[in-house]
Amino acid sequence: MKKTALAIAIPLAVVGIAVAGAWYTGSRVEQEITRGIEQANTLLKTDAPDLGMSVSLLGVERGLLSSSARYQVTIAGDDGEAPTTLVFTDRLEHGPFPASRLAAGKLAPVMAQSHFALEQSEFTAPLFAAAAGKAPISGELAIHYDQRQEGVFESAALQFAQDGESLRLSPATVNFSVSGDRKDVRADGQLAEADLVFLDAQSGQPVHVELRGVGIAGDKKENTNGFALGPSSVSLTSLRVKAPGSPEVELRQTVGEEVLKQGEKGLDQTLSYRVGQVVVQGQEIGGLKLDTSLRNLDEGTLKSIKDTYNQYGMSSVGDTGELTPEQEEALKGQFLQLLNSSPKLALDELSLQTAHGVAKVSLAVDLRKPDQAAQSPDEMARSVLESLKANLKVDKAVIGDVVALQASLGGAPAGSVDPVALKQQTDAMTDLFSGMALQSEWAVLDGNSLSSSLAYADDKVKFNGKDMTTDEFVAFAMGSVQGLGLGGDAAGAEEELQEESVE
């Protein structure tokens, strides 16, 4: 008898605790919603004042196990136009054990589980029509007792069409999590397909743009000065563009990555871009790589610049939005203060990898605090520039690959290009451009490659191994450009190549 009573009592006790917890959570729902909206409006006002966006609570209906709420997002109009409003409905399941989470096998207790969606209105009716009647924007959000939040943002499949132009988007999702203090944010999202058709302004013919496999990711943590440290990225499996009168171009396996971190002498930021393969009219050209970096950026000065921009942004709402001479002078002074920390700017690598070789260039610039005695722009530039290094290396085979591609895209019918003649002409063009570079002394021969190097420091230049003064280098550069006189020869050689490679 006691065992039977115990078997009944334990589930009842668990249910009682859950109901009590749900009642307690329900009593805090409106308080938590109000606090969240206040935080959102503060963030929008301080970090994005130009958006003119705000969030408000339209109402809350509280129940024992769930509540419902409605929010309004208001976006200020331009030039006296009426503001745009979006209304979202939200069904909030009270914790600690919302039914939808239990059904999904998520047993960890939470304060509430939100299910939100865009509400249909006169303004959003076209979006609902494009989504075939479904909610175009919706999502879920779990609110933990430590104020941590995690969820997913979803958009429905959308299709718009008007006057020969169209846009089609497959369903998209963004998963995200936010720490209780709103300083640690993580997100990743996917969009499988996007197709855009628009009319060319000159010809009136359609331009087709296709995106496949779009992905985003980010893991950012805000530091004490409000800078989001950490990595972020965007990726594309394929980007294809087909425009009238131009060859079809496709970029495959494209990735862009950004990282902001705390360095030894300030903030360091790197930006990297990769294109696995560039394809033109079905022909593979090669891969592209671009790496850039900014280092030794003084954090305090950057914060002052950001605060100043935000201040000017808030004060210019409803005005012309243009800075006054005093504001421009203030910002100019703050930017000059960045030079006190000796920032370093670099094009770490820009390269093209073709089937037979690589072309690569790099550039590094070290800056410093300007000399107060500097008056003219030339004196200021010499004062600010502490050092500069540049390197260029081009495999001769890359020149041949590019020339061969240009010849094959010259409009000749498919299969009419004689490969033997094409090889002879690409070799001739490679020798021609190589000879031009060597004769002008802008490059030196390095095996089967052309290379060039430049170093500047203390008003002295070392160019391709030769020591010069700055004035001597400028005179050499101006003289060689004026003395080349090969523009007509190069153009004639290119025309000859396209003519002779076709039988």
C-alpha cells in the first residue's frame, strides 16, 4: 500500500513543482520582456543610431503555463516619410519544462521558450504573398534562468516577380546564442539557393545571378571598450553571373573570413578572401587569394572615433546628415591620433593560381606620428610613412595562361582554335611582355619568373637590389613610364594573336 501511494505521490509532486515553477515564471514574463526591450533599444541607439529603429511592447496576455505577447518594430522614414512598422506575435511557454522542449528531448530547465512570427498587415502582405501565405519570418528562442538565450531565426521560401525581374530565395535558418550580459554572441546560418533576375539599365536585357550554398558564422565577445573580438565568416559554394554581351562568370568555393583580436600594441584585424576557382564561359582560370591586415590600432582612440560618429549620427537625424567643419576637424584630429601607436597596414598576399603557375604581390606599410613641422602634403606623407615594402612575383606561365584564355574568348567558334598556333602565339606574347618588363627595369628575371621588390625607409629606396634616394626613384619611375612607348605594340600583338590563333 505504501509503495502504491509512493508511486502516485512522486509524479504528483513533480507535476506540482513544475506547475509552481511555471506560475513563478509566468509572473516574471512581462518583467523580462520589458527588460529585454529596454536593452535592445539602448543597443540600437548607441551602436546603430542611423537606423532610426526602436522596439516597443504592444501587450502581454499572461496564462498559467504560457503567455502571449505582441511587439512592434518601428523604422524611421526618410525625408519626412511615415515610419515603417513590423508587428511580431510571440507565444511564450513558461519554464522550467516547456512542453515543446520536452517533446524535442531537451530536458534542461529554462525560464521560457518563445515561438515568434511576423504578423500580417497591409505593409507585410506582399511578403506573405511571396511566401505562399506562410509566415515569412519566424523563430524560436529559449530564455535561461541566467538570462542566457539561444534559438533559431527562420525565413520561409520567398518568390517575387514584377516587370520581367524576379527574386527567389530558398528557406534560410540562423542559429544563435547570446550570453546573459549580451557580450558573447555566436551565430551560424545557411541559405541553400538564391536566384536574382534584373534588367540591364543599358540594353534592357535580363541579367541572371545565381547563389548556391550561402553560409555565415560568427563567434564574437565584446570587450570592455565595446569591440567585438573573435572570428566571423561568410562562404559561397557558387556565385554565377550571366549578363548580356559578357561571358558567363562563376566563382566556386568562395570564403571570406574576418578576425579581430587583442594584439601586443592594440587591436589587430585580419581580412581574408578565397576563391577556389574562377570559371569564365566554362573555362577554369584559377584560384584567387586576398589577405589583408591592420595592426597596432589604439583601442582608446578607436573607441573615441566610434563614439564621435554615433554622437554625430544621433544629432543629425532629421537634418542633412552632413558633418560641420568643426565636426570634420574633430574627427581628423582623432584619426591622426591613431598614428601615435604606429599602426601597420598590409596587403599580405594577393595572388592568382592558374593551371601552370602563380602570380603574387604583397605590400606592407608602417606608419608613425607625423612631424609637427611638416607643412606641405609631400612633407606630411614623408613624415607619416616610416617604411614600405612591396614584392611582386609572376611565373611566366601565368602570362601564357591569361593570354590563352583571352584568345579563346575572342569570339571564335568552338573548335576552330588551332592548339599549335595558340601555343606559338601565347609563347610569343609571354616573351613580349617579359621583355617589356625586363627592358623597363621594373622587373628582374628569377628563374622562370619575373620578380620586383621595393623597400623604403629613412627617405631611402632599394628597388630590385639598387639603392636610390627617393627623388632618384621618382625620376626613374616617371622616366620609364614616359619612355616605354609600347602601348601600340602591345595592342597590335594582342590583335595578331587573336587573328592567327583562328584557322
